[in-house]
Amino acid sequence: MRAQTSSGRVYALLTDGSQVEIRRLTADDREAVRALHRGLSDESLYRRFFGLNRAMADQVADQVCRPDSPEHAALGAWLRGELVGVAGYEASDVPDEAEIAMAVADRTHHRGVGTLLLEHLGSLARERGIVAFRADTLAENGAMLRVFADAGMPARRRATSGVVEITMPLVTDERYLDAVAERERNTTVVSLAPLLRPRAVVVVGASRRTGTVGTALLRSIRDGGFAGPLYAVNPHAAGTELHGVPCVASLSDLPGPVDLAVVAVPADALAGVAAECGAAGVRGLVAITSGLSERQGAELLATCREHGIRLVGPNCLGVAETSGVTDASEASDAPAASGASDVSDAPHATGPLNATFAARPPARGVAGVAVQSGGVGIALLDHLSRLGIGVSSFASLGDKYDVSANDMLMWWESDETTRLGLLHVESFGSPRKFARTARRVAARMPLLTVLAGRSDPGTRAAASHTAAAATPEATRRALFEQAGIVATDDLGELVDAAAVLATQAPPSGPRVAVVSNAGGAGVLTADACTDAGLAVPDLAPATRRALAEALPAGAAVTDPVDTTAAVSAEAFRRAIDLLAADDSVDAVIAVVAPTALGELTGALDGCAKPIAAVVLGQPESVLVTERGVPSYAYPENAARALAHAWSYARRRDRAPGLPPELPGLHTGRAAALIEGFLKVAPDGGWLPPVPTFELLESYGLPLAPWRVARGEREAVAASAEIGGPVVLKADVEGVVHKTAAGALRLDLRGERAVRDAYRSLADGFGDRLRAVVVQAMAAEGVEVLCGAVQDDVFGPVVIFGAGGVDTEALADRAARLAPLTEREAEELAGAPRVAAVLAGHAARPAGDLPALRDALLRLSRLVADHQEIAELDLNPVIVRPDGIVAVDARVRLAPHRVWDPYLRRLR
């Protein structure tokens, strides 16, 4: 459960990490608006109104606080209960354009209030169909001009008599989204500094007794090397030391400022402690407490928002940070951060922080870790420490009321120490923002995750094959794939992949050379590589000749290379060097069976290409040798780990691309069809066949020729017009799967067959039969499913896989988030097993793959442009060498709540 803020409230971060509430203005806010404008300095007043008339405050208050309408909207920004900024728009005489104005309290200038208001007002205006803002400002008003210039919108300027007229199209292109993302990263890093690099810490909930969570936390921080002031709060031990730490009765008794509070108190006391933290100036809170009710959770989050506190948890293991500043005096004397763009700029740090109750502290290292499950966190901390990879920062997110994986991604991106990110995420607040952030971070460092929630979700309130296919596993795989995150199926596989990516450069390709002193083990390793999607290439003739000269008699010098058990360490090392020098090899797996003839693992050091070892009989599943080479107990683990490393490299080194411009899209026609149906059925429902086909054709999706007939005579005429064998489909309300309902008649040839089929349908459905669809019988080909579903969390998801009546049984499909780029459409078409059939073989020519990819692109644009499409099912789509055609389709519409996934706001 994640608590929600009260209705209408949105919180966002300023450049100094403080939190502001942004909401629409109402009549109740008139006095606050008047006070804001009356409090403006003469300079600010002149720049806002082009004069010094303070009576304008009343007029502005009346104007901006009137009720919302299509022509007007206004937002206010509140900082700790005080209105510090106002922005509003009024419809102009230019259609779909609005004039904006804003004012920001002098004391909050240069903290990002105006930029935040502009972003939120622009999002609201786009939702209402406004396409551009216009503003007039004095040429000398540099601050406001910078707000407009830095917004990321393609602003146009025209200067006249000292006044600059600015027109800003409300686009959300890459430039704008990049600008918003950079601002979000900067503010997020500053806001997290009190949590992860605090100057002083207090633990609330520790006791004299050992074996309690609060006591364990206190001792972890004390023994972990934290060098700043550390306090405990316990009214029963006030004035004494609690486990060697000064103890006070309450937070109000603290002798100095504290950045971070780690709290382990009963659920019903947590919100009250948070309020005391806010009064004491605490800016970061880690809530270990679990079992909060919905009311308690809402109260906790509202309290943290009110006081500008960043919150980790509740129901979490804690946080740790090992890469901070170690000089306590340097940290305590540092000035407050304001708009730092790198973690290194954040002054809050006094040595390592271990504010967890894990049994062992994490070793200092290079991996950032963010998990929802505390147990998963403990396992990862232990594994990373054992492998020598270590941890730079760790956050157990728990119920994720506030701080999320998105926040941690931005922290790692800004931290020079972190070179690897590991995630365990069970839920997503904003998957689109997560994917965009992760894609940017993954260009700098490998990101890995374990797929959580892969099980069947149970009964779905959906009737289409596509909706049934959109399982949690499919949507999560789609998200991680497009975000460039390495997704593993279990924790062991995650640790295996981390061992490679933390110690070796990612391979530049999938070709692996296998060398072993045990021939059978080498063969098993080659098989494992093939199973993992890697290639075992033919070695160059020169490489084979050199291997034959370097290795003992009887050695096999083709890949996999068998050096024989008699090989010396020197010869084994020579073989590795020769394989690494071969241009057909991208990585090496060295398989070692320990013998009494000598130690071979020392020969693995210094390989010129990525290398992994398999040491048969190794007690641990994965180790990292003293020379920094990952060593696995089994060939399959090494092969999968290298495959994940190659997957990361492949995605890192390519541009993500943009959805292409597609010809022949009639967006207005599609919107009218959808709007017309929802006017009649405001709660949504299944679109009848005729508007379904018209909707699909508006985006150029290929359908078998069809006609609608409302009687036997019309059916016969339609059949003759189409020509050739036809299909009759009954249009009956509530019937979605026509085959199961007996609403389908196939392969009808000639007038008599069509008449008999129509009469059969009319007799079977009676008055329920609204019409029949007469459609050309498609020629044989490969049957596939192309569909989409609007996920409540992930947004539009495109599904592709094996189709026909057996699609559920085959369960062969893949997914991607819409809209697709050309590369993503190509990958989606090639992901399911049916792709091998589409590619062709000796008994079947290849299908028209360009036409299939074009259809997937058009489908993805349709559902991305019109998110009222809740489910869309094209099944089957027949793929032939000469084109593709959809022979059945169904679409379910539902009212859609507008949600801007990239708007800056806290969860």
C-alpha cells in the first residue's frame, strides 16, 4: 500500500531540495494572492505590471481566483503553508493560444518556483487543447526571460519598445523532456543528500534492550564509522548514554541540527514523530515501521510533505552510503547545497553511513542498490560484499511512499563512485519516467534487475487475447528491455551478471571462445553459450595454427579449445592470449578442472578481452578472483552472465531513436469515432465491428476487404462485390470471441453458401443480430497476434506473438511500451518463437517482415495517440510473402484519465 496525498495536491522540489505544494487556485485563496502581490518589492512589482500600482493586487486576486474554465486556469505554489508563486493563463484572440503571467515572492527568487509553475501550467493547458503560451515581459526582466529560455520549449521572441513578446509552443519533444529531466535530477540529488549523506543523525525508537530493531540501527550507525553527531531519543534514558550514544527525551531537546532521523516506533506514533522531526528541522526520515493503516500512511506522508521531509519507507530495512566525504570537519563547515548537479557537490557527509539493521555492514564499493524487499536487500548486500564489488549507496524503499527507484537512479547518475546499479522493484509509480531516466543512466553504467511479479495475475477483467497476454512479466520485461536494463529471472542470475559487469568491460559482440583443460566440460560450456544466445565462432586459421604450436600434443584447437589436462599454466595463458587476439572472438570463457599438475586460475589475469572463468568443483556459485576475474561453479552461470553483459553493451551503444513519422494517419477521424462511441456509452465497452474496422483503417492498418450487410440480400451483394470465398461474422452485442459463440461462417463460395450462412446466423441469434460483416477469406499464411492494452500503470503496451485460435495455449508473445521506434518494432517482431517461422525456411518462404513492422508501428501510434483504447486485438493477422492482412479485430474503449508521466512531482 502506498499512501496518497489529499485530493488536488501535488508536491515538487525546488533547486535547494525543499518541497512546494502546487495546486489550482480557488476563491478561498484570494487573500493569499493579494498578500503575495502586495509583498512584492518595487522592482518586482514594476516588472510584473510595468508600473508601481499596488492596487493591482486586488484586481489580480479576483482574476486568478475565479473558477476554472476553458478560457482560464491558475496555479499557486505554497512553501510551508505560504503562497510564494502564482501563474495563470487566459485565452487569447488567437485560437488554441493563451496569454500567461506569473509572480514569485522576492524571497524565493532563483529557487525554481517560476519554472515549476510554468511546467505544471503548460501540462494543464495541453490537456485542455491549448497549443501555445504567449507572454509579454520587460526586456530588463532577466529573471523571467531566463525562466522562459530555460524551459526547453522552442520559444520565439519579438522585441518592441522595451517589451519582449514571447510565444512558446507547448510541445513535449526531446529537447523539452531533456530540460525537465535535468532540472529534476539536480533537485532530486540535493533533496536526497540529508538522507544519504547526513551531517548528523538521530535514531528514534532505540532502547536499553538488545535485540530490538531500534537498538540494532543505533549500533549499526555507531559501529559503521559514521563520524558526525549521533543521538538517540528515548524519554526513559534521557540524559544518559544509550549504547554509547547521547540520549535525549525528545527531538526538541537535540543539542544541534540533525539532517536524518531513523525511526522505529509503533505505527500509531509514526506520524507524530514525523511532525516532531519537521519542527526540529530534520530533512530526511527513514521509517522502519511496518503495518501502517491507510489512514496512518496518509497522515505520515502528509506530515512529511508539510515539513519538506524526504521519506524512505515505511516498512524498510534502512539506508546506507559508503562513498561520501570522510572528513567530518569539512562536511560540517560546508555551505548548504543549492542546485547541485552532482552528488560530489552535496556537502552532507561525515564518513560511511550504515543505517540498516542488516547483520553485517556493506563493504565499501561501486554498486548502487535499491530494493523494495528488505530480505532481497540483505542478500544483495552480502553477495556484493563477498564478491569484493561492494556498495556505494543502498536504499531499502519498502512501501515507497516517497523516495523511489527513480530517485536512486538520479543519485547514482550524479555519483562518480557508483559504476553499477542493482534494482529490485515490485511496483512503479511512473514507469514512463522510470524508463526514460533508466535509459539515460544506463548509457553511463550497467543497470540490472530481477524480474518480480512474473506469476499469472489470475482472472483478468478482459475478454481479448491481448489483455490476457499482458501479464506482469510481459509488461515488466517490455519496460526493462526498452530502458536498457538487464533483467534476470532470479537473484542468483542477478549476482552472476553483476560479477561480470562490475569487473569486466562489456563484450563488443556475442562471440565467445571457450578454452578448457577438460574436453567434456568445454563442450558443455559451448552448449551453454548457444542456449544463452551467444555464438561459438570458428577460429581463424592462424589462431588454430598458433594454438597447435603452443598446446600439448592431442589438444583440440577448434572452438571449444581442449588444451588437455597436461597443459601447463604458461601454455594455458598463451592459449587465452591467442583467443583474445582473434578478431572473431568478443569474449573468453576459461574452464578449469583442478588437477595435481598445477594451478591454472592464475593464468586468467590480464586478458585483453572480457573473460569469465568456470572452476569445476568451486564451493561458491560465483567468486571474483584476486585478479578481478569472475569465477563460476557451472558453465551455464558463466554463459548467462556473459549474455547479459552483451545485452547491456548492445543497448548501451545504440541510439534509442524516436517514433517515426507515418504517412496516411487520419487522427481526427479516429478521435471522432472514439468520441462518438463514448458519448453514447460513457462507461465504455466493445466497439461494434463497423466502427472498429473504420478506426483501424484510419491509421492504415491492413484489413481483409469487408462490407457490412443488414439483410440476406445485402450479404449476397457484398459477397459478389468482394469476389472469391468470403467469411460471414455476426454482429451481436456482447459477443467478442466469435468462434466460441458460433458467430462465424468460413470459406463461403457462391450465392447459395452465403444465403445459407446468413440464415443460419439469423436463426441462431434472432433479434440480437444487428448485422453481418462480409469479409474476404484470406489466403493461408503464418497466423500472428498483434494487439495492445492500456495498462493502468505502464500505459499503452503493444503485444505480438503467435496467433490464431491456439494463441493462449502457445503463449508465445513479447511486449513493448508504445509508441514504438523502428528499432523497437523490429525487435518486437523478432522476439517470439514464431519469428523463426516468419523468417522462412526450406518449406516456407519468408513473410513480408517490413509490412509487419509497419503494422506494429501504426498500431502502437494508434493506442499511444488515443489512450481511450483499453484493449485492441488483431487476431489472426495473416503474414504472407506478399503482404499481411488482419482478418479479425476487436476494440474496447474506456474513459481515459489524462496523466502527464514526465511532469515534475513527488510520488
